[in-house]
Amino acid sequence: MINIWRLTKIQLLSSFGLNKALHTRDVKERRKFLLLSIGILIGVAMIAVYSFGYSFIVAQTFEQIGRMDLLLAIMMAAASIIGFFTTIYKASGVLFGFKDYDLIMSLPIKTSHVVASRVLQLYVMNIFFTLIVMLPAGVVYAIKVNPEALYYLLFLVTLMFIPLLPIIVATLIGALISWISSRFKASRMISLILTIIVIIGVMIGSFRINGNEQVLADISTQLGDMIFKLYPLAAMYVDAVCSYQVGPLLLFIAISVLAFTLFSTVLGTRYKAIYTGLTTSHASRKYVMKSLETSSPFRALYKKDLRRYISSSSYVLNTGLGMIFLLVIAIALLFISSEELGTLIEIPQLADYLGKLAPLAVSLFVILSCTTSSAVSLEGNNLWILKSSPVSKKIILLSKVAVNLTVTIPISMISCVMLIISLRTGWIESMLLLVIPLLYACYSAMMGVIVNLKFPNLEWKSEITVIKQSASVLVSMLINFISLVIPCTILLLLSHVNGNLILLGIGIMMLAVCGVMYRYIQTKGEQLFQAL
């Protein structure tokens, strides 16, 4: 166990950049880390407040029917689902995508211990989602029910075991996908396709379940039965925490711990073979000498960055799923009207909301697909090649912006056209629906580059560290969300004002911001890039 703990500790310190921040003597780096920590704490506090408010509203419904235990059941299931989805596409990168494989595997440590430390790393990274969902729900339950003192002890004990099984199931699926794809020549592309199919399949399955059951507004004991039937561990959890039963408590903990132990042992026996298969290259055909093609520096860099993006399944899944979901939603709305959807989920004003917020709703998926917030960091120890190349650094940075726009603009424009058809928008609303997501695509792409230049991470061991956990990704995401929340708030507060005028003002402001950022990349981008 001591080896597992030491490996996990080293990996976490390396992943989040804590080791460098704690030991650096550079005052600027310490100040940057302090500001980043304050920003993250503010973001966590905002999410916690929202989570508490949501739990409190839901609890009022359960209180009326005398089933407050369903609050913890639903939130426990929600935390498990979040852990599952956030792990399924990270598992392959954390388990198999680290550069110090040879160093770690040469240590006198069992392979199962290495696997266990990697799974524990996933657990620690995902425990945040469990805490942010369950702690507010637990406080609301305590306020409404006023339980015995034993409740608090059981709640805290079981809290740490909630994400374990979902993470292991997601990791198992991710490892299985990696192993299957390693049997083929185009292993990375096969892995990407299989992962997308699994995620979309689970989503479609959950939509079908939601469509066949009662919605939250009409909740009853049938909802609890559905959750307990689909996820038996939820029933054990509720019996242990709400009813203080020792048997379900021990069974819940035992299943989680045994699943982790069994998974680590089984995967450990095939770990080296899977890793070898994933890192082995295949020659699809014999090399034939051809005439070399020439292209402009921008086009050559663009092709290089695009190939780098497509070659990483973790990169594509972390930044491309938002656009896939947008396309799926846009296609679905062609077959079901917004009025019917509003009736189905009992929000009669949904059609009006979609009419007003459609451009910003599409922009939400666009900012979730920012590839540039980690594009510079992914150069890693090869950055010196770009820095020493006789190419303008502005062209290097803009080529990365172009890759981001390639990912977001085509799908967002196709989705917007389908939304125009399904929502039957007027010509002004249609123009706004097309232009505002385009502006947010340019904004988020350039913002990602600027933030990544400010918060680079070039000393990574696994690319998932940069793609998912780096400071630049977190800061960029926070800024992008703020830039979207403020316009949404203005639209909702000024409901008596013509929404098209507000959206037009937002569009003009975003255009101006994009112009300022483009100018900043031209003037300051080269200095920041050379300073890396």
C-alpha cells in the first residue's frame, strides 16, 4: 500500500503543478499560483452555492411527499453519473498515456500497484465532483430532517466511497476500448470512435429512460424505485445513511473496495500487453519516394497542429464532445418541436427561452470546445523547435487558433441552420443565431491561446494533465463561462427590452473584444511565446 500511496502522491503533485509552485523561488510564479488558487476557490464557491440552491429546491418537492431520502439517492446517482462521464475519456490517457512509463515500470514495484495508483489518481481528480454535489445535498437533508448525530458520521464515511465504483466501471470501459483498438492498425482512431459511440449510447439510453418515467415535478416513489433498480448501490447508500443500517453500510463499502482491488489485479495482468499494443506503430504500406510538396508556413503549421489534434483521442474527446452533443441536439429538434419538448419536460415557456437564448446556448457548446487553452503546452519539450524556426510567432499562434475554429465553426454553423429550421426564427433572429456563435468561437480560440501563454505547462508526463487539469484550461474555462453568464443574465433581467437589440449589442461588444485580442496576439504574443 505504501508504494501505491507514494506513486499517487508523486503523480498528483506533478499533474496539478503543485510541486513546482511549492518549491519555486520565483516571486512571479508564486504570485501567479496564488491568484490562480484564489480564482479556483471563487469558482468552487459559486458552484457550491448553485448546488445548494438546486438541492434546496428539489428538497421542497420531496418534503411534500414525505420522501426526503430520495434527495440523497438522486444526488448520489447524479454524482456517480458525473464521475462516469468525466472518467471514461480520461482513463486511457491517465492509464496508458504517460511519458515516464519506462522509468516507472523499471522500479521494483508490482504492475498491479502501478495500475492501482493510476486509478487512485482518477479517483482523487473526480472526488471533487462528488463533494460539490453531495455536501450541499447533505446539508439540505440535515436542515429539513434534523437527523441523529450518527447521520453525520455515516454521511462522511460513505461519501468517500461513492465515486469509486463508477470510476472503475468507466476505467474498465476505457481500458477495454484501448485494448480492442490496439488490435487494429489505426488504434487511436478506433479508440476515439468507440469511446464516442459508448458515450452517445449511454446518453441516448438515459434520454429514453427519462422519457418513459415521471419527471421531477411529478416525482413519487416510482422515481426512487427506478433509481434503486438501475443502481442498487443507491439503495444501500440510502439505507445506510438515512436508516442507520449497518448491513447495507458494510455491503456498500465492501463492494466498492473489492471492485477496486479486483480491477487493479486483473488489469495489472494485461497492463504491459495493452500498453505495448497502444504504443506500437504499424506500417500501412511501403514507403514510396514522391516529389515533396511545399506550402506556406501558416498552412504547414496548421496541418501539423491539426494532425496533432486528431492523433490524440483524449484531446478530441475533451474538446470535441461539446460540438457532437450540439449536433445531436440540433438533429433531435428537427423531429420534435420546442413546444412539444417544453410540454414533455413541463416548461411551457421553453419555446420562448430558446428563441431568446438560442445564440448563447449554441455559444455554450462552442466555448466548451476550446482546443487552444492547451495547444501551446502540448508542444512540451519540442517547443524549442518552433521557437528556433524562422517563422513569425504570430503565425504559429494563429495556426493553433485556426485548428480551434476548424473544430467549432463548421459544426456550429450546421447546427444553427438546423435550429433555424426547427425554431422557425425570423431573419434577424437567424442572423444573430449564426453570427454570435461565430464570434464566440473566435473569442474562445484567441482567449485560449492568450491564457495558455500566461499559464504554460511544458513539463508534463501525461497529455491528459495538460488537456484536462492544467491551470490554463481551468482559467480559460472560467473566463469563457463568465463571458457567457453575464449576457444571459442581462437577457433574463431585461426581459421587457427587445432581445434582438440586446443580442446585437452583445455581438458588437464581442466583435470589439475579438479585435483587441487579435491585436494583443500580434503585439505581445511573440514576446510571451519567446519567454516560454
